[in-house]
Amino acid sequence: MDARLNFFASPQAMASVKHLIAAGKVFADGPLPAATRELVLLRVSQINGCARCVEMHTKEAEHEGESSARLHLVATWREATLFTPAERAALELAEEGTRIADAAGGVSDEVWAEAAKHYTEAELTALTGIIAVTNAFNRLNLISQQPAGDYVVGQYAHLS
């Protein structure tokens, strides 16, 4: 598959991507545990069907030491015993925050309350921010048909 747009060839596209990366970096550099962050990024990308981001977040998580067993089970986290209660709350928030149209009103009070039991306000801010930014990246990639299969860990680090 060939991409419809090359974000690195267009000054306007590159500028917009850099702003999204900068926004994501603010949240990524926040207090949210790295393992939770990567699991959430992966789950959001799985839900949206963004192969480019699924590849990237899987490789980044592996690079940070995440186990292959947990990465393989993210899509079925409800039935897996390898996730902490806090990670489960984050994954549930990620799902409802991504499937807004399906949730008739967005994230439920119950899901938010469960996440708030495990995360501080700063962590919740980071969590909601990475969910939103990842959804935006997923949509850009899907609309422009960005292919997967050649991502290298840290490939976009120079853009932030």
C-alpha cells in the first residue's frame, strides 16, 4: 500500500504533525507510568485499526521492556489476568474515550470514577490527553493510508 500523503514532504502537513507530536509529548512526559501509557496507546490504535500506530506502539513498548504476553493480550484485556486494576481502569477509559459514538455521551461516570480511584488529577490529564492525541494520529494515518511494517524504535524522536 502506498500512502496518499507524505507528511514529511509538505511544509503544511509537517507543521501540523509537529504540533500533534508536541501535544503528545506534553502528556507523554507527564506522571503517567510508561507501561500504562504504552498499553493505552496500543489499545486506542487497535480499536481504530491503525496498523502504523499499532506497530509503532508495540515496538516502543517492547523497547521499554513490556512483555510480549501483555502486548498480545491488550486487545482482550478484560479476560486476561496480567493487568493491574489501575491498568484495567486506564484501558476502559481508553476504550470509552475512543468509542465516543458508541457510548452515547462519551465516557461514563462509572468509568471515570474507576480511573480516578487509581490516578491523580495530573495522571488523568495525561491519560485523557494521550487518548485524544492518539485518536487524532490514528485518523490522520487512516485517512492518508500510512502503511505499517517498517517502523524503527525512536524513528520520530527528532520531530519533538
